[in-house]
Amino acid sequence: MKQVVIEALQTASPVPLEPQMVERPLHSQMGDYALPCFSMAKTLRKAPKLIAEEIAAAVSHPAIEKTEAVNGYVNLFLQRDAAAEPVLRPILAKGPTYGSSTIGADGVVTIDMSSPNIAKPFSMGHLRSTVIGNSIALLLEKSGYQPVKINYIGDWGTQFGKLLTAYRKWGSQEAVEQAPIKTLLQLYIRFHEEAEIDPSLNDEGRAAFKALEDGEPDALALWKWFKEESLNEFQRIYELLGVTFDSYNGEAYYNDKMDPVVEWLDSEGLLTESDGALVVDLGEEMPPCLIKKSDGATLYATRDLAAALDRKTTYGFEKSIYVVGNEQSLHFQQIKLVLKQLGCDWAQDITHVPFGMILKDGKKMSTRKGKLVLLEEVLKEAIELAKRNIEAKNPSLENKEEVAKAVGVGAILFSDLKQHRKHDIEFDLEKMLQTEGETGPYLQYSCARAHAVLRKADGRGDEGISSVNDYEWEIITQLQQFPEAVQRATVELDPSIIAKYAIDLAQAFNSFYGNVHILSDATNQSFRLSLVQSVSIVLEESMRLLGMQAPREM
């Protein structure tokens, strides 16, 4: 539709037009598209108001119903009957592939996401990284890229020495097998409590980690077991969220890949000593990047440098994305600068995708003493609340368990993704599960409503159109914006663009549903059913891109 408008304007404009010059007005009464003429005033040496009047008078195109010149803008109103069919036809023909593109040209994009810590609870912060990363992967795939999802597991560090010590003193195999994360966390907390009374425990913890680093068989076997049990528990959460990964290479995978990085930095003359530690100087405006501590231990930066180099070699990525919290921004700036100093011009292809915190009553949802918030329990609570809502509103619904799972999990996913990822979000389960307002269940309910109309109609209609009313036109306008929304969300790595788009489409559909006799009025019925079918296709695909399921009945 926009291309048609540009063609119509180009024949009437005294200067060449670029696509970005044509805007979409905020209000429908101002037209379907608008051309601001202010940038032409200097070139044409005329007032914008006069330029707009001249262009509006000269526009003549069968797709344009009328034009208006208003305060330096040319407002264009499309011929609705003619414009509707070209919008619906590709949606009905392509189905869920509508909005797909080949922009990515099969380029590989690695996505570092989720990354929970072994033997610790799957935190709400890791939830954000998981669902944002998964949605970005789906968007990239739809735009023709090959996403590679990497779960960079936190499976190494001095904490494992403490955990090994605690398990040997107070742990049991049976307790760990019954509840791995809960038991291991309790052991870890107990270690710190006991160490406050007996500081020599810290020495035992350090010795245990040294044994692990040296590959001592018993320490290695326990560490692998802790990791396997934790991953099995995490897998239950991933299955609930509908998320899969292409790689689980965590921190430990890079243990033998860090020394070569340090040696390379040294051979390039980039390492300098600072208070006994080895650092890379990054100039006056950036703190130095710590590579090795004074005791010889490598740091997160060293490991991330090794990971970046390994991923470039393994995948030959076109882009490398890190979905990690806002607080790591400086760290990733440093990593990119160090890689640049090493002559890796692909460092510019690394992008940090930051996100804010999840808050409860305005405070960070905590995993500390007595305030443990387990994600799996939150997901199960959401599913149970959704099930209760179904029992109250539609007790005869088939597949209640399946629908409750889709609604409960979808509510949490949508609540996270509907706001720009950099913002902190307030966690309120009851609000998330409401079927009114900007919620996941509202989207799912709208889509189920569309399917109910199609079932009653016993199939969909063709695209014959005699007239298009305001409610129908609003849907047409929304539907044709979907490919553009997908492209913007992909370029900006921002799933909230799709979430907001889906809400706008659902609201337009529900307004149409409440004001138009879709099935009882035979006039234009085939067109209206095509409209409903198109809404169901685009809403379902929007939800899929957010990682959500769309039940056909609710």
C-alpha cells in the first residue's frame, strides 16, 4: 500500500521522494498516509503549506480516493475497496509465512542467552534472557538468518569448591536426586553460615576447587553429577517455556582455551601489569580490561574473549548477540575493544542486548535467604491460576490442561516481552492472567474468538468485496503493517514491537467483532470471513514469534 502511495505522490511531486518521507498519521481522520512538505521548502523556495496544496491538487491515481492539504502536509486517503484485496490475498495464500523475508541471506547469528548457574535456582533474571533471546532467534529466522542459540551455562568457579566441601560434609545422594537445585543451594548456604563460625572451611573450599582444576577424579565426578542433575531440572523449565538450544557449551568448555588468548595478547604487546594483575589498557575513557588476577587466576573477560574467538571459528557468524542484563554493558564494550586491538575487525559484529530487572512490589525479585523465588514454581502457579479461570468460565472446554499451560506460560512470556527489554518490569501474576487489557490471555482469547467465528461459518469465504467500513479498514491497515513490524523488530532486536503490534491488531479485531454482524448479515460476508481468517493467521504468527502458543478454543 505504501509503495502505491509513493508512486502516486512521485508523479505529483516537484522533487524526488524517498520511502521514509511518507508517514502514517497518528489519527485515521488525517488519512492513511501523509507527506510532510517542510524539507522541500528550502529547495523549492516556497512555503510548505503552498507546496502541500500544489501536490495534493496534482495527485491522480486510481488507488487514491482523495487528498487533503493541511498545514504543510499532504494527507492521502486510499480507495478502500481496491486496497483491501491485495492485502488479504498474500496472507491467505502464504499463511504463517506471511511477513517472512530473505533479508538475512542465511547469515549465521549466534545468540548467547539464558545461561543459568549450575546448582543454583533458575532465577527470574535468567527467565528474561531466555525469553528475549528465544524471541529474537525466532525473528531472525523469519527474516532469513540462521540463529544459533547458545546456553552459556555457569558451570565453573570457586563456588564449586565450596559446594564439593559442603556435599562431602553434610550432603546425601538421595536428597540431591530428589531435589537437585533446592538441596545443592541449601548446602551452599550452609557452607557460608558455617564458614562464618569456622573460617578454615574457606581453605577447604579453595583446596577442593584446586583439586577440581587439576582434574582429580572424585572431584570431577561429583562436579559432572551436580551439572547433570541441574541440567535435568532446568530442562523441565525449558520444556514448559518451549525453548531449545543448539549448544550447551558453558564456562568450563573454555578452560583450555584461555591460555592461548593470554599468550596472544602478550605476543601483541597488549598486556600491562597493574597492582600485580595483567590488564589491557583501553584508553583514558574506559577502565582497563582485567585479564589475569595477581594470583594468576583468569577472569570473566578472558573467558568471554576465548568464547568469542571460538564461536567465530566454529560458526563463522555474521552477527554475535549477547542477551545479558544492563549491568554488563561496560564488560561487553571492553571485550569488543580488546578484540579490535587484536585486529579482529569482526568485533563490530558483536552486539550486547541488555535488559532490565524483574521487580515485585517495586523491589528486585530476590533469590537470597528466605526469599527464594523458583521460576518453575511461578510457572506452575500461573498454569494453575489459568486452569481455575477456565473452570470458572468454560468448564466444558476440552484439553483444559493443555490450554491452561498455554495460557499460564503465555501470560508470563507476554508480560516480559510487551515492554522494551531495557525497562524493569513489575511481576503481578493476577494482572498477567487477565483476559482484558494488554495481556497474553487477551491475545489468545482474541485469536480463539476468530477461530470460533470461522467454525460457525463452516469454512472461510473468498475475497469478494463490495464496500469496506471503518472497523474493517482498521484491520486491513493493521494487517498490512505486519511485515514491516517483523523487519523493525528484527533490525532493532526488540520483540516488544511485535507484542505491541499484536495488541493493536487484536483490539482492531475485537472492535470489529463487537460492532459488525459478521455472520448474520449476508452483505460482504465472504470478505469479512477472509478478514477474520487473516486476523487468525497473523495473530497466531505474532504469538509464535513471542514464543507463545495460540489455543483454538478457550
